[in-house]
Amino acid sequence: MSMEDYDFLFKIVLIGNAGVGKTCLVRRFTQGLFPPGQGATIGVDFMIKTVEINGEKVKLQIWDTAGQERFRSITQSYYRSANALILTYDITCEESFRCLPEWLREIEQYASNKVITVLVGNKIDLAERREVSQQRAEEFSEAQDMYYLETSAKESDNVEKLFLDLACRLISEARQNTLVNNVSSPLPGEGKSISYLTCCNFN
Amino acid sequence: MADSLPTEFDVVIVGTGLPESILAAACSRSGQRVLHVDSKSYYGGNWASFSFSGLLSWLKDYQQICIDGEESTVKWPDLIHETEEAITLRKKDETIQHMEIFCYVSQDLDDNVEEIGALQKNLSTVASSTLTEPLDSACLVKDKRSVYVTKYKMPAKDTLKSDRETSLEVNDIEETLEKENDCGDKTRVHTDGDKDEKPVEDNMDQPKRNRITYSQILKEGRRFNIDLVSKLLYSQGLLIDLLIKSNVSRYAEFKNVTRILTFWEGKVEQVPCSRADVFNSKELTMVEKRMLMKFFTFCTDFEQHPDEYEAFKQRPFSDYLKTKKLTPSLQHFVLHSIAMTSESSCTTIDGLKATKNFLQCLGWFGNTPFLFPLYGQGEISQCFCRMCAVFGGIYCLRRKVQCLVVDKESGRCNAVIDHLGQRIHAKNFIVEDSYLSEETCSSVQYKQISRAVLITDQSILKTDSDQQISVLIVPPVEPGTFAVRVTELCSSTMTCMKDTYLVHLTCSSSKTAREDLESVVKKLFTPYAEIEINKEEHSKPRLLWALYFNMRDSSGISRSSYNGLPSNVYVCSGPDCGVGNEHAVKQAETLFREIFPSEEFCPSPPNPEDIILDGNDKQPEVPGTKNVLMAEVEP
């Protein structure tokens, strides 16, 4: 992957209880598919979608939990270099909403302080079985200073909006940081990714 | 949340240390159904890294007397059939001993300190009490393990406040930098914030040294990622090879160790180890430079010149070095800092091999042969776990395995029973040493590792940059003791808070960790104190906080030493004392080949960008073409 392919690259990480539709959201957005074939996620580390926003190519690398959320065993390293987190719950499942504070604790502990977090209530196509009112979710997201959106991966409602709005916010954030730090080129990361390094053996 | 696990697997792995995690990734990658469990609430076992309060919770957890918790209400004997027998596993980990905590900074809490980062879930109650009463946590003198507290009053609230503001400011910058993923070095961005960076001889700058209190450490505790085991990655070592080959490297980031140091004639000095270092060295004379270069050149292909060392092959490396016209200080450099071997035990052939390995690892990523993983060593095993999960492995922390169920007739293990009484079937079982019961291990002779973790305020060798990652080997003083490896990490490794250093000391144990390591700590550091009388002491970095403990070294134990294990139960060892991770990788690969002789070990997975997904009757996408979605959105 060469740098010329895109103007921005962002890592977006999905979290939330098992069964709230995280994988469906990703698959809907990246492939326009629903429901995704169950076996197909094996071996898929993250999905890529390049979008164009105001003439700029933005590559979104979207990471799923790989099932580790099922028994509350997500690795810390999963959160480390995320630019944005999509915290998902199921509007028809009170339990998935009640677990949100626990997820926020994990975020606070392991993710970067500047990570953008979006709260997503999924499955609005099942409105008749709704257990979590929009107002409750809005109040919660306001209190936690999160952007909030309700989606349906099945009906493709708000799915593109979710990722595109996020991409816009990430771009403006990245621009601000560039201004603040007075650096024109992309900001340096924390460390080296070993696979991409070229060798310069002194011997 | 569903509590019961699926019950049919190919491989059940107990313990999430590095060898187990590599094995999990390898098994899952080759299509095995893997269940990977750990009785702890965190990943890594003795390979884990903790935030500051996480470490305190970990300590407290160890100091609590083993109680058969309510969790284990389901008794396994009722669940064993007549044709079976059970091999019980250990209820509580006993690999850590002789923990001693020393706090040198002020423990006055000026406000309510809150820090998230304590071990979660079953440890949360422990953690919260640790946070509100740090003194209590340090004063635990329950059971036999003693804990000491040194307390120094420091009435400096006003300076404290401004310090905290600056540190917050800097953190903002750090966070900004974290946001972008491109390669680069952030040290230069930090320089304007670095006030405490002064040359060694400049003693007048003492008042500018940052005041740090215990409450600050607690408050910034999330910044710490404290490794239980201090290791580095050789840039041409087995772990780096495996990370790259398996693509697990994409989950982690690394920093180069920037300096190799030596302790020579009571002083810490930088070891010139690359050609450039040798030429630029101010300490070395022209003759020394020439001698050292000649020796390095010889070492890189020493096998080609057997006549040069044949007579010394099995004699001590130190004797051989004496014949190479190297000055005593150069001999010391090569022996301790480059070959990293302790004086008596190392033969010339092993010394030459070690020197060659060191030289070959130079220059790949930087000026030293080592890499350090950002956020600590604990990340590495988690990265392999992620790979396992991506290929369908199931993960469950906080899950205790009560016993292995063995079929009497075949003599093979066919299931485990967890603490909820659930029976989980599998064909093969991999268990980490610390989970095995006393009975199973009764004839095993364990070695011990002595560890110290220090939080300090300055580097042991100050230079223009305060963002150095250094390795120092302190040779043994008395016979019968071992060389001490000191690793000093700066805040940009994401393992400690701004304006502090995290220092790890490691050696093979001859006594308790404090007895083994305290003399080295005293040589290099001075306790943090308000009144500093001794001027000479000013040049030494100050100790803010220290922890000593011994860890069991279960490496190098032969399979036959364990009593009565069925042939399909495999044992992984805990961390070894060495600097690299070669032992863990070798063990994982050996066990994998034993279990699955025809399978490839951790092949490269397909690139996510090239994967063709089997959508519902959808035409497969051609790899390389990307869906480019056009959108005009308000910026």
C-alpha cells in the first residue's frame, strides 16, 4: 500500500456487546451486504473502504472485535491506535445499553484520550421491539459528550451517514492538530511498525 | 451476557502468556477450533503489563490468602464418571514471592485521587480500596511477605500544581501524536517541554527538578504500563521474524532501544556498538577504535577464521578477549554489554556467537540490536491472541479450570471442567506451568528470577534528549551472584508518565529479589528526599517508588519432570530470565510441530484488503479494485 492511494488513513474500531450488529454495520458499509455470511468473518482482521470527501480520499480501516467481546475478553492492544471508536448497542436490548458504562471504562483505560467516540443504537428496523428510547440514549450520549446516531444495518439507514460524518470529524480533527503542532506533513506516530521498515544494515 | 462456553474444541489452551498465545494463534490459523482461557482478569499471566493501580491490585491479590471463592461452588468430583480420573489444577498462582514495596515520594493526598486502570471485574473492589488508601496498600504485612514503606514528607503543594498543569499540557501533545499512524520519531516535538534536561555537571539546576508526589503517580497511573517480565526483541530474533511472517506485527508498534550502557569504574557510560558509534566516541583513543573495529569485523564472520580462536574454543571468553589487544575497558564492553554474558560461565565459542548475533542485529531499525514494544511487553501476547480470535479462536478471561479429565482406558485427557462445572471437550490441551498442581510439579526443580521495578525522575545517563531507551548490564560483584540487566524506559515508550522513567532490573536469583538487586539500585539511584545534603548525590537520578519481587522461572524444564500428565497435555513455561523472547518462540514452535506435524507454523494470513468475501450470491470483487464512495459532506 503506497501513500499516494489516499490523503487520510483512519483506524475505526467497533465495540459493544455481542449480537448488537457490529459486524453487520461494517459489512453493510464496506460491501453493501446484509446479512453477512457467518463464516466469512473468519480471518478478516479489518475491512477497508475508501471514501471521497470534498475531493479528498479518505481510507477507513474498520476493525471488528473478532468475537472477543463475547466473554468480555477484548485485548487492550485492540484499542491502542484507534482514531475513532463506534460504541454500539441494540435498541431492542436493554442489557446492551446498560453495559455502555462498562465499555466507556475500557475506552478511558486503554484508548487514546483524544479518540472520537460515537454512540450507535442499531436495529431501528425493529422499532416495535424497542427497549431503549431515543431520548434516554440522547441524554446519555450528551452526558458522556458523545455523538449519537441510530442506525439499521438491515435497512441501510444512517449507516453511510455514520461513517461519512465520522470521517469528516476525523479530517477536521487531524487538520486542527496539524495547525496546532505547526507541522505540514502528516504527524509522526508513536512508534514504528516493523513490517514496513526498510533495512539499513550497517555491516 | 452468555456465561457458558461452547463445549467442543480441538485445542484448549490454559494461560495467556507468550508461548501459549503464539500457540493459540498458530493452532487457530491452521484451522483448529481453539478455546483460550485464563483464570486472571487480564491477559498475559506473568508476561502481563499493568497500569500503576493495576500493579497495586496485582500485588494485593497475591498477598491475599487463598480462599476457595464462592465462584467454585460447583464441585468437580460429582462430575467425573467412573471410567475417568481427574488431574486437578492449582487454585492459586504461586509463582511470585518476596514482594517488597518502597515509596520514597510524599504520600500526602491533597485531593481525591481517582484513577481508572485498576484490574477490572473481580478485582474492582480491591482496586478501589487501593486508590483511596494507598498507604494501606503499601503497608500490607499480612502473611509472610513483608512490605516496607519509607515515607518522606514534602510540603510543596504549590509547585505540585504547576507541575501537574505542564504535564497535562504535554500529554495533550502526546495524544495528538498518537492519532496518526505513520512512522516517525516524536522526540523532537517534545524538546520545548523538557525543562529538566540538563547536563550532568550542572548541579545548580536542582530546584528545577520536578517535584512528584505519590498522588500524581496515582493520578497519572494510566500512563504506566509496567511489565512483570522485562524483555526486548532482538531485531533479527525469532520473535521479530514470527511477528512479520504471521502479520501479527500489524497490531503492535515498536521503538528502538537507543543506547547500550555499561557500568565501568563506578560510572555509567555509553557503549559504542556500531561503526559510527566507535568512530564518534570521545572516550576511545584512536588505537582503541582501531582495535575494536578490527575485533568487530572478525566477529561478524569468525567461523571463517577458526585458527584465530580454536585454542580458546572451550575456555572462558574473558581469557580470549585478553589476547585480542583490547584495553580493559573494551574487554569489559564486549564481555558484558555486547556479548551480554557473565564472566565465568561463558566459553569463547558462545561469546563469539553472542557477539556476532549482537552485531548482526545492529542497524536494522536503529543503532542498537533491540526493539521495545510500545505500551510494554504485555502487548505482544495479546497481539497473538487477537490473531487467534480473528481466525475463530474463542477467548475467555476470568475462567478457572478446575481439573483435567482423563479417560482411564486410553490414558488420554478428553476434557476440562471449569469453575462453573462446565465440561469442555477437546483433543489436545496446552497448560501453562503455573496452573499445574503441586502434586504434578513435586519433582520439578524451579529456578527463580529476581525483579525490581523502579520509578525514577531522571535518566541514569543524561544527554540532550530525555527520551532514551537504555540497556545496562551490571556485572556480578561477588562470585555466585549474577549479572543484573537494567532497562530504562522513557515516557515515549508509553510505559510511564511524563517526567519519569520506568526502570526494570532483572537477574537470575541467588537470594530474594531485594537482596540480589538492592546494591545495584543503590549504585545507580538515590532515594527521593526533600532535603538533599550531599552534593555529589545530586547527579544520580532519584527513586520515587520501588518494587521488588521474585518470579518463578519454569523455562528449561523437561516434560518428563511433571508427574502423570497424559500424552495429549502439553506444558508451556513461564518467562525465562533472558533478554530476548527466543525461548518462548522456540517452545511454541516445537510444541506446535509436535501436535500438528504436517501443518505450517503461523503462515502469513491473507491481506484484509485482498480478501474476497463470500456475500450472498454477490459477484466476488476483483482484488485491488476498491469501492470508492463519492460523498459531499459538510466539513
